[in-house]
Amino acid sequence: MDKLNILAPVRSKFMMEEMIEAGANEIYFGVSNPLFQQMSFDNKFQTVADYPAHFSDWEDLDDIMSMAKTHQMKVIFMANTPFIPTNLETSFQHHVYRALEKGVDAITISSMQALNLLTNVERDTQIISGSQLAPVNKYGAEMLTELGVSRITVSQSMTLEEIQSLRDLDVELMITGNFGTGSIANCCRLWESPNNGEIGEGVRTLYRILSPLNNQLKQHHILDSATDCSLCNLEDLVSAGVTAIKFIGREAPNPVTLAMVVSMFNEWKEMGVSGFSIEQKMKVMEQEQLMWIMKWVPRFCEKCRCTYKSTAITKTYI
Amino acid sequence: MKTPLKELRIHHEHLYELTEEILGNYQTVSLGHSGCHYKMNGIEEQHIHYLLERDKKVKVEMPILFEAAMNGFFTKMQRFFHYEINFIVNDWGTMRFLAQQQLPSTVSLSVGRQLAFSYGNCPWYEDILQYEDQTIKENYLQLNFGNPAMIKLLKEYGVTEIDADIHAYMEHSVNMLRDEGIKVNGFLHYPMVSTSRSCHTLRLYNEPVGNCQHLCNNGIMIEPRERWNRFEDVTVKISKESREKMGNLLIYGNIVVQDSNRHNESIAFEVDSLCDDARFSPILLKEEAIK
């Protein structure tokens, strides 16, 4: 359990300070590219709901790298765009090489194309496959490891037993700790628009049902099969071979709130190391964390947003 | 769209209901499902024989296969491996598994629409790309397989065909694939926009998994109404203008498609076959095609 790495997003020096304080031992970030207005060479538009998701100045990374070194944190650069247009392949490579010059420890990619384009990257740089390339079975994971990936982000829709089946592969396994989309990796084209505050993630939108149904439903989050929390299964995940948890939220409106989430997971992890039961952990949370009572429980526990427990969502897995 | 051939994708339980006249319009018929192995229960060798007897090229689409389903699925599928057949594959792991099987030369492979995509497959791509330079915009509207690295990978795995929801702007990547000997099967209508492991229809009806195949024969049409905010967990009403931009969607089990019909003439370039998908669209399903 104490080997579980906590990977937090960073988009500014302030956010970096918050994540260090929260107990993250790995960080990740992306850098915007002047070629684009909203597109990027990673899997985030440059703004999400008007909040930036990237560093825009490479020079700002010097401070971040220095802080990471001081705190012995691993630094991961996001180059996880699911597709690189042919005309931009060279620009993509230069973008990644620039990050390597800054001294990042690992690169996250999310396409077979990117893996191919980065075959010349030095061997001491770890290659991580991102959530958009998440394998859904053992053969997919084997394929990635053969191509040089040494850490895999597993599909959020994989069960604990399925994750366990990857355990014998010579590869680190990572999960996403907070928020999911419910869609299978790379199968969702209903992206949140960076240019229109009314067009959010299509899979979590509230829809009016126009077809006649046998029930009285008129409006429903009918595409929402997202699972958002894995807290109660941290020990099971470690037993299944998971060695890292990634938190999403580079675009978080309030980095302090996101740091509280990271801190909560960290505290939960520490209590696990000390042998606390789930009930004991919850009791501590109730006593110490206002966020737990005010936000976490009503939003995730009461709505059964558990990624690895039997819920209405996981019971209908195909 | 110029194309010499037509292909029909249909659920096997509707195959025998097709009139000979309708079937006569297609040179290729594909069975199977890109998202659900349960929906393929009941595909038998007699379905393949039925099509081969009518001189149809036969394809079977394989769904995205999570680890728990793989062994059982391939135990059933192996009986089809000796036919002259094309398997459409929708996840990289399945592709690798098949590549390890030393399949006979009569078996060929296609990449399905779960793996092949373009940013243009997002219903509101114009909104997303509106401020990008024209060249950048055009670049991002190409197919993700239309580049040397992905073509090389396709060839390594013996893939001969690729499925794609076609748009007018994809000409460059489609031509690149075809020039490299990869056939492109184009879908004009009802492009795929989302697939999840948890079945939307099952959740809606609260039915158990496995005996549910009847629930997703007809689509459920939905219209966007309120946007969800991840960090605040609140919803905000979507204006009529944005709703129109987003358009309606159709749900078929765990598959979601855009409610969109394009005119054949809107595509100026050639593909190798034009596909009508009766599984994930209202096309052909009812009175038009089935007796």
C-alpha cells in the first residue's frame, strides 16, 4: 500500500505548491503550443469552461522542475493526443523533445502513432500509455509493453479481477482516481467544447427522451455511466497490481479544492497502511474532513459512483 | 460518393427476414456487433452458409472485448475461422489475439469504427475547431489511420480494410489509405459518437445482462437539454441555438450514434464500399426492408 504513487495535475506554480502540500509524489502537466488556438498536443483543449489546462510558457517549467527535484517527485509530460495530423508530426516531436530537454522523467502518449513517432526517445525516459489508449484486455496490454510502454493506464471500466489479469506483465499499472466518463477509451466523440460554455461532456449531459418508452421518463442523464470514486477499493487495487493513481483536473477552477481531494486519497492510503478498516476510515473522514461530508458522500457514495463495487452501472457491464 | 460496392450491416436475427430484392442490392453482408458480444448470441454457421450461397462476401464484426469476455467469445468464434470471411476488429487486444492465431489465408481483417475516427466525428466539431487556422482545421478532420505510422501498423497486423464514418473533408487520408492498398468502407449516415461498457438501455430498463438482446433493436432518440459541470456537479440549461448545434442522438444498447443523414452526393471522392448500417440506425430495419 505504501508503494502506491499519487499523481497530481499541475498547471501553475501555485498548483504545484498545493499538490506538494497534499502529498502527491508525482506530477503531470502539458504545455500549450502556439500552432493552436484551442487544440493541443495532449488530450486537453487549452481551456475548459474558460479555465486554462496548460502551462503556456516553457520558462515557467524551470521552477516546477526545480521544486519537483527538491521534493523528489517524478515529472510526467503529457503528449497524449489521440491523433496527430501528418503535417504536424514533426511539430509534435519537437514539442516532446523540448520537454525532455527540461528534464521530465516520463512521457504520456495516447496513440500508437505517437509511440511510433517517439521510438528514438532515450531509453531512460519512461513511456506511459494514457487513458485514451487504455487496453481492455491482456492482449492489448501486452501489445503496449512490446512497443515500449512501461506504465499503462488501465481502462476505467475494467473490473478488479480483470486488472489482476494484467498483474504478471512486466509493466506498472495506473488507474484514474477521480472522475470518469463511462465511455470506453477513445470511443467517445462527444467532447466538451472549449468555445461554448453550453456544450459540455456529451455523455454526462441531461437529455430529453424523444422516443416513446414503457416508463414515464422524460428527462434523464441516460448516457451517464461514469464511475468517479475508488477510495473503498484502494487496498484491493494494490493487491491487483496497481502502483499509481492519477487525478484529473488540470483545468480545475480551484486548485485548492483539487489538492484537498489528493490529500484525502493520501490520508486514506496512509490509514490503509496503518490497517484501518473502511468503517474506521470513514469515521475519521467524518470527524476531520468537511469536504467528505459536504461533497464526497452526497456526490459519490449516495449516488453509488463506485468504480469497483457492484452498482447499477457496473452490474450492466458487457 | 463514388463507390463500386455496397455493404449491409445487420443483426443476424433479421437476416432471414430480408427480401431477396433488398439483399440483391448488396455485395457484402456483415453480421456481428461492435460493442456487445451478447447481441451476437445465436450467430450460427447457417447464417454464413445462407450468405455464401447467395454469393455475398461475408464479414463478422467483433465487439470491443473486455478480458472477462475474451475466452468465451473466441471459443464460439473459432468455428467460423475456416470460412472465407473478414473479421472487423474494434480493439487492439483482439487484433493482437487474432494475429497470434495463425489464421488461414481465407480470413482477412478490418479495423472497425471504434478504432478509426476523426475529430470531424464529433457532432459539434465546427464549434470546437472554429478558431483554428484553416490548415490546422483541415488537418484535424482527417482519419487517425491516414498516416504512415498507422498504415505500417495495419500492415504488420495484416489488416486489409478499414471502416470510417465519412465526411467530405477526409479525402486526403482516405486516398492515402487506399493508395497503400487498405480498402476504405464508408458510412454516410448515423456516425458513431460513443460506446460504453455499461449498457445504457439495460440501465434504463433495469434488466439483467445476457437475456436483453430484444431491448436494443430500436433506437432511443434523445435531445440535449442541460450541460453538466464536473466541478460543481450542477446542470445548466442549453440554449436552443446550442441544442441545434449539438443535434439529437440515438441509443442502441451501449452504442450511441448521431441522428444524421448525409446525401451521397455530398462526398466527392471515392471509397471502396458504401455501408448501410441497419443495426445502429433506423435504416432498413422496418417496413422498407423486412417482410
